[in-house]
Amino acid sequence: MTNGHRAIAQQIEDIAEIQSRYDIRAETTIAGAYALARQMDVDAAGLFNSATNQVGTAGAELTDDNLIGSRTILRNNAAPRPWYICVSPATYSGFLKLEKFTNMLYVGVDEAGTAVEEARVGKIYGADVYESQLLTGTAPNSVGAYWSKTHYFKAIQRQPTTHTWYSPLDLSWVVSMDCIYGMYERLEADEAAGVTTNSSNWTVRLNAVK
């Protein structure tokens, strides 16, 4: 679980805005919205670290056997679809070396583009694949995940909201933006016969390369 009240603020002097050719406050709003959205992604990716189930080797590309093993873990725990995979760009690039994920004989002629043209992998063993540079881990180590949609969830109490205040003593605008949210993961019942405990069963930590 991770949650917080995230905020940014900047002070924009009148002279800076008057002498510029564009609206500095508008640009600050765009930059602030990106910064807060980026932090949400970072906090969400941080949850991957706590997954009970793990495959792969830190600092190495994922293998086909790693992916099949992850799928098996989800199926053994009755994880409902849809499923998702998120990995770092370096790990995603490693998938492009696996012909079964890029060759049209495997992925089908109805897929738009090719791996060479679009760097497209598409679905891998029933999971939609995404790449992100914001995953945790210090190069060459990276932590991704292979999970069921309902395992992770986000609660937003306040969407990114802009606040402005003019300070006559400073002859400047104070522009701030904040949001309130929480990132969580649920515990699922262990599927082993006679077991009555709960664990984070619908996600698999992917130890890989960054």
C-alpha cells in the first residue's frame, strides 16, 4: 500500500510573464500535471516490489520460461482476466529477440505493423504488455510485474487541482497543484486444498534488466 498527498508549487514574477511571449502559468500547469501523474505511476510501480511470487533474475532479460512460469502461477491461483505485464524498456526490448512474439507466423497477419516497424509485441500468453521507464530498481536491475487487473487498484480523493494566489508584496503569482490518492493491492485466498490464509496471489514480481 502506498498513499499520499502530493503537491508542487512555483512563484512566477509579473515581469517574467509580461516580458515573455507565452503564458507561463499555463505552461506551469501542464508541467505540474505531468509531475503529479508521473508520481502516481512511480507509486503504483512501487507496489510490484512486495509481490510474494517472483520469477526472473535481477539484471537479466526475462526468458520464455519465466513468462510461462508467471502464467502458471496466475492460473494456479485462479487469477481472473484480463492480465497485464509491465516491464522496463530494456526488458521489453528483450522480448523483441523472442521470435514467437514478433514473427507474423505466430502473432497473426491481422496484427498492424511488425516488430521491426512498430516494436510491437502485443499480447504474451494472454497478457497485454506495457513498458515503463518508471519501474523501481537501480540499473541494471529492474522490477516489473505480471498481474490480474483486479489485484491492484487506485483510489483518488482529489484529482490534480490548480490553485493560484497573487502576492502584491512580491508582485508575483504563486501557483500550486496537488492531488490526494492511494495505491493498494488486495489479498486473495490461497487456493491450496485446506488452506484458509490470504496472500498477494494474483501478481508475480518480474525480476529483470533495466
